[in-house]
Amino acid sequence: MSISDLYTSGQHQQEIGQFASIVSIAIADNKLTDGEERLLIRTAKRLNISDEEFKQILKNPKAYPVNPPISYVESIERLFQLTTMIFADDEVSKDEVVLMRKIAIALGFPLVNVEKVCDEAIHLVMNDNDLDDFIEAIKEVNDTKRQ
């Protein structure tokens, strides 16, 4: 096995973990709406998730660990994707928010900041901020809370 095969495999495992987190958010309220399903299909394609992997992850997303990204910006991008999934059905449930906070901790956000970061993430997505604005705002909220 070559180094590139190991990297690809590791990267794909990270993508699977990321997708499983998004699926967990989608089914936190025990239903999968059409909007959530469309977003999952788009996300799966972007993350190179095969149809078979898609089906397996949908059956049991908890079987796949969250593999935190290496960079801080990648963590914020994943938080953006998770927050977008929360709004895919035009509702935000308490279970989704609780799960989002847990995943945010797994993504490397400090426990002391996670509530503020997630609340800001929800506010930003609810107000249709784009990814660039989202990244800058989350950096500001997270960095402010560290001081």
C-alpha cells in the first residue's frame, strides 16, 4: 500500500465520520424530511460517499466516529455544514441543538465556548450568512471567549 493510498483512505474515513455527524443531526428528531434528504444526497456526493456507504451510515450513524479535521477552519466549515442540516427542515429541535453541541466538542471547539459558538452558528445560518462570513464570525466568537 502506497502513502497516497493511506492518505486517501484516511481522508475518506474522515469524510465518512463527517457525513455520519450530519446524518445524526438530520435524524435527531426521528424523521427525515425531503429537504434533509436532498441535503444529505448533495453532501454525500461532495464527500465521495458511495450509495452503499450512504445506506449503511443512514442505518446507524453512531457506528462512525467523528474524526476531527486538522485545521481550525475545517472545523468551522464542518460546523457550518451541521448547522445547515439543522435548518434543512425549517425547524430546530432541542435534540438537534444538543447533538450539535456534542459534535462541536468532538470537532475541537473548547467546552467552555461550545454553547456560545453553536448559538452563533445557528444565528448566522438562520440569517443566511455565507461560509466566509460564518468562518469569520465563529473565529471572533470563539477567540473572544478564550480570553
